[in-house]
Amino acid sequence: MKLLQSFLLTGVAIAAMTAGAVPAMAQDAAASDAAAPADDAGTNEIIVTAQKRAQNLQDVPISMEVVGGEKLADFAAVDFKAVQNYVPNVFVQQTNGNDTIYIRGFGSPPQNFSFDQAVSVYMDGIYAGKMRQALNPFFDVARVEVMRGPQGALYGKNTPAGAVSVVSAGPTSTFEGGATATYNFDLKGYDLTGYVSGPVTDTLSMRVAARLQNQDGYIKNIGTGRDDPRNKLALIRVSALWEPSDDFDLTAKLEMSNYQRIGGLGVSSPVGTEQQPKLTRYTEEYPLGREGYLNRSVLGSVVANLKVGDHTLTSITGYSWFNGSVTNYFDQMTPTATPTIVENSVANKYPENFHQFSQEVRLLSPTGGTLEYVVGAYYDTAKYNVDPYLYYDIRAFNLVSLNQTYFHQNSRTLSAFAQATLRPVDGLRVIGSLRYTNTHKDATFSGKLLGGKIFRPLTSAQGSIREGLTDPSITVQYDVSRDLMVYAVYGRGSKSGGFVSNTLGTKDATFVYKPERSRNWEAGIKSTLWDDRATLNLSVYNTKFSDLQTSGYDPATSTYITKNAASATAKGIEASLRIAPSRYFDITASGAYQDIKYDDYPAAPCLATQPLSECNTTITDPANPASFLNNNLAGHRLPYTSKFTGNISVHGRVDISDYKLDGTAVLGGRSGFFNSDDQSPLYGYQNGYAKLDLRIQFAPQDDRWHIAVIGKNLTDKLTTGSAFRLPVPITTSARAIMFVEPPRNIAVEAGFKF
């Protein structure tokens, strides 16, 4: 009820703000590379490349959302957390070390660092299966396409839950540039961005864009005297477009970034009450050095298109590298009426290094005929290392232990894919897709005691994976009229198996986990209404995962359990509405309902609500009914999933002589969800919430300059991304640790264009 009231009250406020405005602003065309022209009636045409061709979003038989680069820039979006404000059924789990994207409730938990993601990210067509490859993806972008459901046929590698395609802005045919400076009063820091783009010769154009950020955090660390987490970012991207003839073009992009986060997000809260997030913490930064995050990355791509008769041959070459580490300490302040400081009992540090080279080649047939098709092949090779330090100071056992584990993985992927579209009669399209993927992985794991006494067994393991997976799909699409399209989809997706990378005690028997598979049924409609002034899209789906890869923290043993859960099913409905009656007003609303449960999860980690007599992780004898080996979570909802998610965005503009005043409000919310692995109804449950972002901008009609005020989370909801229990005897004071998301913050912005 509180969530509904927040939506209604804020909606009334937004309506009151915009009611007096003469409606405005054509669709920012999702900042597509080929935006449709705007007129006084507005336009809702959004051009996307979800099916490897430029298409109107309303013609694509996929449940997807598109977020324009302009909207992301308006609210200074930096990471993937910002996307969930605009796309229902998307959630980003935020932790100190490794964020994870979930679509329709499915994702790869962050605890096992070597996991390939179930929601894969593609940066300008380059596969980025690890979050550190694209920590700051929304800089100088044209659009972000979020595709829900398996996308195995065309996107292929590791997309059983969905895919996110980020298309950066490219070089322009005319000379232009711009710069923006933002100062955040609450985070006490700046964010500077700028770009220059234009022709160099008759056949060559370039674009150079850069970002520089230095902002304090929002959590007061009493132990260090600073505000955590402080963010420092330096990023540059250089793009070049060469068009020597009408039959050939080549685009090259190189991005380099250096990101530093000082401090952490974790604060303590009682284990016996509902979550009590706060904005203070205490940490002593030893013995692993300063808490925080360091990451340097390089991402490069070369895309070439050659016309071969009526066909187009495309080559995409990519290189990705990152080197980084994250150091975690946990709030030592007890969550009591009179807080005290306890020992620094647990700390860890995760140094990582990654290299990837990829090559894709595909051939596109001409469009408009009875048969259209895409065929192609993909190859990549990668090396990944993670060598964590694990520190324990267990006073109950009079034990101090400093360990390091070493994980090294080499991988190779080969795949071939094809998609054919048959038009047997006017308005009807039958689309069949198929991808075969062959994956080789080899890995080793070992551990070493660096100091003190042994706390966890120091083991070693090695393993190899050789697997071939096939992902088919078939879609039937029919144009009922020029403005109404219906479709039905059956598809399968897959994610390769892998290895347990950072858990002490790992042995050969527990080192390897199997690939996971998904099956999806989906049906939907896409409609254009009111003389192209509105669009209404609706989809229903049933997605089932088998051999679901899971990794959960078990407080009873203070370790992670990584394995394949048997199966889970998600069923739901997704809808989006956009109304743009004129160039002075537009409103977008989208929402989703989801029912998701484990179908079967044998030998599952114990839930917080299960007594030891029912489930005990320390009992490994299956003959004992209390052993966790007899535990099955069939029928339980998956963590990090809400029944309801939704957002509404309203934009209005008022002309004032030669100037204009723009206002954009975005309200995003979701119902309550478990955000601890053990699904505690107390410390592990985040109540439903709604957050309001608002931007007010003043500029001349030609947009040569602007000034703006930006407010984020104006409802000032203090929420948590995830939580876990730190138990006795690991610490002398049991407490929950939860990762707090930013409270309300307000910034001013000024910028110019030429």
C-alpha cells in the first residue's frame, strides 16, 4: 500500500508540474544512429539493431526496452544500476565486489568471480561477459537495447536470460562538439564530460570523447574519517569512421578507463529486526591495504562492412583487457543502541586480470524479399586469473589466518549461427534461428597459507570442460494491420559450464559445474496508435531454467556453496506505453508482473527460516534428516526478484521567447524482495519502494548551451542492494552486513554545444 501511495502521490505531482506545459519534444529516438525526423505531432519511431539489422522497434518480435543516450546523460548515468529505473524486470545486485544483472529473475550471482553472466553485455558488438570489462558503459552512448529472454541465436554466447547491447555514439559527418560540467552538492564533487566529432577528410571522420569524475561518497566512515565510497574516474574513447566508397566502410573504436573507488558500501544492521540501513560505518584498513576498488580497462573494436552484390559482409574484431582488484572490510560497529567497535574479523581482496580477443563474421541478405537471412561464425579466446587474499581473526578460536588462493582459466569458443525470415504471404513472417557453440575451458585452483594458522582446508583442483550447445528459436510474426503486430516465440538459451574460482576447500569433486539451459515461450503485441503519437506493447512469457548455476553464502559455515540448482520457472507479463501527442509533451510508462519459483533445488543451502532440526549445513550425512543434503527449496521464490516492477517518465517543455524550459521526471519502483542468499524475512528483505528523479533545464531554442538542476532519489528512500549475516564465532558480535544504495542527492549542470 505504501508503494502504491508513493506512485500515486508522485504521479499527481508530476501531472501538476506538466499540465500547464504545452506538450513537447519528439522522441529522442532512443538516440538511435538513424533517428526519424520530428514534426509537430511528434514521432515514436525508434531504430534498433537487436536482430543485426536496422529496424523500427515496433517491428521487432522481442520483448525489449530501449533507453536513449540523451536520457542516460540527463541523469548522469554511469553504471548498469541506472538502467533498472527505466526497464521493468531488470535488477542489478550491488555489492562491494562484483555487481550482477538479472532479467526476469535470472542472473549469475556475484560470489563466484569466474561465472560467465547469464545476462551478457555487448559493447558495440563486443561480448563483455564480465562486469569489469564495462564498468562505465553509459558514457557518450547512442542507445542501450535491453532484450529480455534468451537471445542465443544471434547474440549467442551466454544469453540464457537476456542481453544488453550498448551502442556508443559514432563520428558525425559535420563538425560538432560539446562539454558538460556537473557538480553534486551531496557527493561534493564534479563530473566533466566532453566530445569533439566531425570529418577529417572527405572519407574519414573521427570522434573523441572523455569523462573525468571525482566525487565523495555518502556513508561516513568514522574509522578513516572519509565519506565512502569516493569515486574517481578517467575515461577516453576515440572513434574513427572510414568510408572510401559506397560499398565499404570501417569503424574503429578504442576506449581506455581508469576507475578508483575508495571505501566500501557495507554497513551493519541487527539480525533480529527488519533492515535498518544507515549512513555511518567503521572500518580499520588492515592487513590488506586501503578498502576500495581499482580497475584499469581497455576495450577496442573494428567493424567493417562490405557490400557483396546485394549482400552485406560484416566483420567485427574485438579486444578487451582489464586489470583490477577489490578490497573488502566489513563494518565493525555493532548495530546496538550504544554502538561499540569490535575486531576486524574478516577481510578479503580479489586481484583480477583478464584478456579476450574475439572475431565475428556474418553475411546479411538484402531485405524485402520472400526470404531474408543472416549467417555467421564467431570465435573468441580468453585468459582469466583471480588470486584472492582471505583474512580471518577468529577470537573464539584464538586464530589469525591469512590465505591466498590462485585460479587460472584459459577458454576458447567457436560458434556458427544462422537466422532465416520467410514471408509466405503478405504480413506473415516466420523466423527460424539456430546457433551451435563449442566451448573449451581449462582451469587450475590452489591455496596457500601466507601467515598464521590454517582456518579452512588448503586444497587444489584442476579441470577441463569440452561442451557443445545448440540454441534454436522460432518466431511467428503477423501484421494484423499497418499499426498492429502480433508475435509468438519459442527459444532456447545456454550458458557454458565453469569452475569454482574463489572458495577455500575446493576440490576436484566440487570444482566443475555444468552448463545451464533455458527455454522460453513468449507471445506479444506491438501497436502504434493515434496517428503514430502513441505506442502500446505487451508480452507474456514462460521461462524455465535447468541446471541453474547458483552460488550462495552460507552463514553457518561462513563459506560459499557454488553448484547447479535443478530448475526454476518464471512466468509473467510486461507492458510499455508511450504517448507523444506533440513536440511539447511525452510520457512513457512500463511495468511487469512476475511469478518465479524453484521447481526443484535438492541439497540446497539452508534458509534463515529453517531451524537446524530441519536443515543443517554442517551435517553431511544424507542418512540424517537434518542434513542440508536432504533440503529442497522447490516452491520457494528466487532471491532478488520482485512480483511488481515499473516506472513512469514524464517530459514537458515550455517555450519562453527565444528560450525553453524542460522538465523530466522519472519514477521507478518495485515491490519487496529478498536480497540475502538465505532469504531472511528480517535482515534479508528489502521492502518495496519508489524513487523519483527530476531534471529541470533552461536553454535557448538552438540548445547551444544549457543549465540544469538534477535531483536523484528525491523520495530519499534508503535501500539496500544485498545483505548477508556475519555470525558468531566468525565475529564476537553477530550482525548483518548490507550494501546501501545512494540516498537523495542534488546537482547542478552547465554545458554547451557547437
